[in-house]
Amino acid sequence: MTSAADIAAKAEKPRRWGWWYSTELRLREMKGYLSYVVTSSFGNPIIYLLALGVGLSNLVPQGIDGVPFLVFVAPAILMSTILSVGAEEGMYPVLSGFKWHKVFFAIHATPITPGQIVAGFFVHLAIRFAFTAGIFYIAILAFGAVPLGTGWLMIPIAILGAFAIMTPLAAYSAQLEDDRGQFALIQRMVVMPMFLFSGTFFPISEIPDWLEWVAWVSPLWHASQLGRVVSYGMVEPIWLTILHLVVLVSFAAVGALLTRRAFITRLTR
Amino acid sequence: MSEPVIRAVNITKKYDDFVAVNGISFEVARGESFGLLGPNGAGKSTTMKMIAAVSTRTSGDLTVLGLDPNTDGPAIRSQLGVVPQEDNLDQELRVRENLTTYGRFFGMSHAEVGKRADELLEFAQLSDRAKAKVEPLSGGMKRRLTIARSLMNDPQMLLLDEPTTGLDPQARHILWDRLFRLKENGTTLVLTTHYMDEAEQLSDRIIVVDKGEIMAEGSPAHLIRTYSTREVLEVRYGSDKNASVAKKIADVGERQEILPDRILIYSADGERDLAEITSRGHHPTTSLVRRSSLEDVFLRLTGRSLVE
């Protein structure tokens, strides 16, 4: 009979590389809807930039914050696009892995641990966000909407921002038994207001005071402001820039820990 | 005798107040084919999940391949093949990709998983579907693909949870044939089923489980000998008359079960008892003499039938 030590030795490789095997599966699955990812990645920025750059910016000839309207709005549009992909990926794909396609249960029947399943899910999403953000960045660069050389930092900021919204939603979705309209409700009552009141098209100083708190708790506002700092050197106190980062990292990290816990609970019960 | 591959002592699984598995004990030897027979909700699947090192037991001692599933889950799972009750094939992937990606989870190289996948597609009679999508496959084909997937890591033990539920008779027989080959090659099989014919076909030894507890244990033949008679005579008088006729023939056979649609008479010689009943003037509308089955054992032990 194979000894316990032999068995442990056989499980060594998955113990070390399980997170990557789990990523690999996700990337391979993406092949099935790659055309959607590519088309939307290219299509989104072009539609936005044509509408806003050519259309709306004519109404604001003086620009905002000392820069042309397109330069002001471009980082925020990039962030809102990637963060909305993040919100999407934190909902149906997670519940589906438990409820409809049960892929997470299938993987957990192998030496892969729940933590590695989550890690693989996150790594594949980081790649997906980077791809979409990278294409968006190139598009706004081509439209001449990124004055500074540090503008490329919008890509990692977008990934962080997307994680800040995706991981808390993933933690929530992993506990759901069924979608009885919760996702639609989140979309309408959380995601949509966030996009409208996060200083995307105008500074939050234009929002009535009693609504400003929405921006302060919105990962999108923090990501957009960071994007503006690196894209055109928006002036703000350094503590505020640091606060943006702290908020995003906190959302992402707490969400990731809760997601891991939810996966362990659901897969081992 | 070598170390058993599974040793369960008094294992329990509770979900809040609900006790799914209530202190059951059993052992499974290497190369043995072991069945858990019981109705839906008996605790079979929960027991399987504990053996498969995915569900944490509430109490009791359990070793699988000499290891504790609560602490050595990944190591145990590296040696198991698991066929879950509901197919959880990856619909985003093609047939062959379902096997290759799964093999990777065990640390197999890309070259290894490719070779193994082709062998197993052959075994599962799915070679011509290698590049097909999963969704349009028939139930039997999906099941065979799930079994092929569970064999990617050349497991020491195969766990099958209700392997043929929902399949038509022909598909079931193809599947049984494949599983029988594995058994012949020495793979340890552990299966749950609520079909008595499946338990009889595939298991050397069975535990009968109901409401989270073991009701009986032994080989199918042993259980039938112990808990039933050699033959069963089934007679029908029409649903409104069965009960009244039963009273008049209560002394026939060793024991009787009166079901809504028929009377079961447990007997060493069914034909003789049928002659006895008719000689008393109780001519049934239909009658049937058959061998006793595990269904009868279950009925005897629990007063209920397996499939409701």
C-alpha cells in the first residue's frame, strides 16, 4: 500500500502550483468568450471617446480643473469601464461556479484547496482587467488625452480599483444560495449611483453636500482621482492621494479575505 | 490483512440542528467494491463527501488511505477519483479539454494529460466526441465523460455518488460495463445508490443506510438471505380489495407486506403458495413469482420502499 508519506509527496506539486492550475483553467475558459472580451475592450473606449471627446467637450470649451474636458474625463471613464467589468465579474461568475456550473466543486474534488481556487480566480481577473485597461489606455493616448508620462500608472490603478469593487461582491455572491434579483438590485442601487456620483463627468464639488459621502465611500471616485493625478498632475493634498490608495487597498484586501472565507465555508460544509 | 482504505468509526455530520449522518462505522478493504444503499436523504451523499475529503465531519474518527480528511484533504484527494451526483462538467470547455484541464489539477504535465485524456476518451467510448461541446451530449455520455475525468489521476479509489440516476436502461448498462472493468482491474469502488439492481450488480458488500444510520451490512446475497426469503409472490386484487383479501390469506407464506397496489408474500416457494391461495378461491387479477431483492430487504428493515 502506498504510504502516507508517498501520498503527501504526490500532492506536493499541486500544493505549490495549485493557484496557477486554477488560473490556467479560467484563462482557457475565457477562450470561449474571448471575442466578447476583445470587442468590448476596443469598442467601449472608442464609443465613449467619440461621444465625449467630440460631442460633450464642445459644451465645455473652457475645460475643467485647468485642462481640456477630454483630459479631465478620460481617466475617470477608463476607471469606470474597468470597475464595471470588476462589478460584473464579482457577481454571476461566482454564484455560477457554486450553483449552476458548479465548477468550484469540481475543482475542489482534486488536491486544489478553496484558497487556491480563489487565488486562481483573482489572478485570471487581474489579467483580464490589465488587458481591458491596457487597450483603453492606448485608445485615450491616441486621442491625446494623457499629457503626462506617468499616465500608464492608470493601468495598475484600474486593476486595484476593479479589485476594490469585485472582491466584496465576490464574497457576497459566494454566500448566495440563489439569485432572487439581488444582483439586479446591487446593479441599480449600488453600482449605478456609484457611477453617477463619483466625479466621473464633473468634480464632486458640484454634487449637493448631502450626497458627497457617496463619492467618499466609492472605490470609483478614489480610483478616478488617482488616475487624474498620474494622468495630468491634478493638484490635491498628498494625504488625500494616500487616502485614495489606502481606501482601495482596504476594500480589495478585506474583500479578498472575506471571499476566501466564504469559499472555504461553502466548499467544505 | 492489509490496512483498510477507509476506516470510519462513529462519524457524524450535523448541519445546525439537522443530523445528516448519525454515528456510522464501517471499513472498506483495498480492491473491494463497497455500496451505500438507501433512499434519497439517507445521508449517503454526505458520507461520500466526508470520505472525499471535501466536507468536514462534525465528530468521529475517519481515515482514508491512512490519512485524516480533516487535516490532509489535498493529499487524500490527489489519490481519489470522484463522480458527483450532479454532473459538474465545465460547459465552457470542449470534451477533451474537460479531461486535460482536470488532469493539470493533479500536477500532471501538459504532455501527460494529453496522452491520458486520449486513452480515457477511448475507454469512455467518446473518442469521436473529443472536440464536441459538452452541453449537447446525452446524459449517458456526460456521465461517461465525468467518469473518464475522475480517472485522469489514475486513482487508488473511485467514489461514485448515484452514478446512473436519471439514465435510460441502455445507458445504465453501458456504464455498469465500464465500472465493472475498473473493478476487475482492482480499482476500489465506493458507490451510493438507491437502485437495488445497481447495488447488486456492482457491490461486493453493502451497508443499508436510512436516516443517517446503518440498518444492515453484508454482501447482497447475505442480506437477502438474512432479511428476506428466497422468493416473493406478488398478487393484486385491485386497490380497494387488497387489504380485505390479505386478512383471509394471512397465514400463507412466512411474512407479508400489504402495499396499496399489491400484496407481497415472502415465501420459500412462491408457486406453491399461489396454488394454495387460488385453491381457497382468491383468484388474483395478476400474480408474479420472483426472487427476493435488496428492495425487499430495505422494505423489511424500514417499512418503506427505496424509490418513492
